[in-house]
Amino acid sequence: MTKHTARLRSPGDFGLAVQQARLTRGVSQRELAAELDVPQSTISEIESGKATIYIRRLLSIARVMGLEFTATWEEDDAPRS
């Protein structure tokens, strides 16, 4: 079981972590979007690192408050169906 951890300091970091976790689980963008009830284009934008006002604000708050966001996922997680 391989565990991955990524520090999230930018929208790009966040997007890459989402993409890597999604791929590790064998889930397509379309499947993830359906589960979240959002358009597939939203998942694509997040994964490409598109900055949103919410992500920028969260990262700014974290920086000012000395918080660190991390993402952790395991490689042997079963694909979701």
C-alpha cells in the first residue's frame, strides 16, 4: 500500500492532487463530476489548476494563519463504482 501526500500551496497543487487521487482510484472526470453533481468541465478546470476566488481565499487565510493544507491518498484504494 503506497501512501501519497502533497502539500497544497497553490490552486495547481490542489488540482494535481485531485487528479492523481482520481487516477489512482480509476475514476474518470465524468464519473467524479456525476458523483458530485457538477459538470465535467468543473473537474477539468480544478485539475488544470484554475484559480477560483474560493481556493485563493482559502490559501491566503492558511498562509496568514500559518496553516498547511495537505492531501493524502493511497494507491491500492478500490475503484469506486
